Amino acid sequence: MTEQNSVFISYSSKDREFVRRITEELDRMGVGYWKAPEMIPAGSSYAREIPLAIQNCDVFLLVLSPTSQDSIWVEKEIDSAICNRKKIIPFQIQKMALNETFRFYLNNVQMISYYNNPVRAFSDLREQLEQLLPDTALSADEEASAGGEKINGSPEKDKAEANPEKNKMNGNLDKHKGKRPAGGGEGLMQNTRRTIQNRGRESNAFRMNRIPLACEYCGCKDLRNVTRGTFQCERCGKDNYDDFQTIRNYLEKAGAASALVIERDTGVPRRIIEYFFRDEYLEIPKNSPIRVSCQQCGAPIRTGTLCDKCKAASGAQMKNDRTGTWHSWL
């Protein structure tokens, strides 16, 4: 599988010289990016590759100018980013008034104004990318996790050090509500698939989920999405999988396993495995003595970051906060 593109750059071709300055800055930061047309494989269509690239990015960087506002392709790209629940950073390079469409798209989205303060604009861009990109945001977590065993974000640090077994993910991750017990359990697997279909693109984990862009067997870039997570090569006919389906396939065959073992055997980065755990797509088996702590009350849980009681309390608080207030979905 190819590496995920961290930043998708949406821009008008008339602004390509300015975009070159942005890509130079991203190169200095060591941030991966995707932009048309040079990153579209030969023989592929814009209509196929651009939506895939947006789906596979972490951040959608909009180079905002009068020409990009008039571009039908930029408008389509923003619409796709919104549908995929991407984090949008508008980088405004010229003074301009937003038309009705862009005001609707970018309502309540904080803009970076280059034309007011060029130096400050690139500094703001760096700060936002450091906050939003998973590799940067997880750097402290990975150091704290000391080999991928401790769950990040536990408020019970002292308790975890006193009883390290309680807060380990070595307690063998299982597919969330998906492991077949001796007596069956197929119905639970169907519930898992429905959950993924309804929530997948809204979760942090699925924003990181890498999809194959070339066949791992023959290198062909013509892959057809036959089912969720499965991409069939048009040349050799073999199936290729995204990260989550790769983990599911592995756990089907190997049974419960630790995050370190899954990473070693599948090549899926541990940070992505742990994101799936936090977003409740993976869980520690019921028969395992290992548990992690709820981030709010410290109660033992098998998946996610909050116990059911704290999740219910948080949901009620969010509902109260939203009363009488319109919120952007971005």
C-alpha cells in the first residue's frame, strides 16, 4: 500500500506559481502532499483520482483566490472534502469577497490570510498542520507508549505505572464485536459492518485509513473497489485491501493479537491500529484480564476512551451546548 497523502492541495491552475511556494514549505516541514495534475498517474482520469486523493488525505488545503473561487473543479473538490469530513484550511492569497457558495462552504472555518501578513500566514499554516496531522499529533503519544503497549491519553498515569498490566494493549485486540465465539457469532460481525458503514468516514481512524493505489502483486494502478475495503486489480484479478480490512483479515486467521504483533505481521502502523481501538472498531476480548482506563472516571473498559456512563454524560453536555446555536459540520 502506498503512504497516505497528508495534505490535499486544492487550487486554480492560474495560481500554480504561488502553490509552488506552499509545496516548498511543506517539503521543508517533511509533510506529504497531493496535487493535480502531476500526481495523477498516466492514463488515469481526474474524476477517478481526485476523489480518491481527497478521501485519503488528512487535511484539505484550499488556496483561496478569485480564480480558485471561479473554478468548477475547486468547487467540486471542496464539496468532496466536506462529504468526507476533512479538516479544511483556507489559505487566502488575495483580498476578495466570498461568493454565496464559498460563504456557505467556509462558514465558521478559520482562514489564514496571506495578503495581510505573508510571514505570519506561513507560520500559522505550520502551526495548524502540526495540530491536525496524525504523525505530528501522535509523536508525544508514541514516546509515552514505550513500544505500543500503554494506551495514550489515560488520566490514571500513576495507577498505570503501579499496575502496568491494567493499561496495556497487549491484552490482545480482537475485531470490535466481531470475533466468532465457539458457538457462532456471525450476527455480531454483521453489526460491525453496519457500524463501519455508518460511522467510518466520520472517525479519526478512517481519516487515516490508507487505501491501495497500486496492486501489491503486479504494480497495476487500475484497481476497482468491489466491496468496502477491498480493491480488485483489473490486470491480475487479485484483491488488495485498505488498512482496516487488512487488520480484519489478519484477525480472522490469527485470532486475538497485540497491536505490536499486528503491526509486525501486517505492516499497518501501530498509530493507525491504536486509532481504530480508540474509535471502537477494535476491542480487547471479554475473556482477557487486561483493561484500559476510561479517560474521565478511570473505570475499566475494553475499547475506546470513555466508559458508557461518561459517554452518555458527554453526549448530554454536547446537546446542551448546541441548544440555540448553529454549528458548522466542518
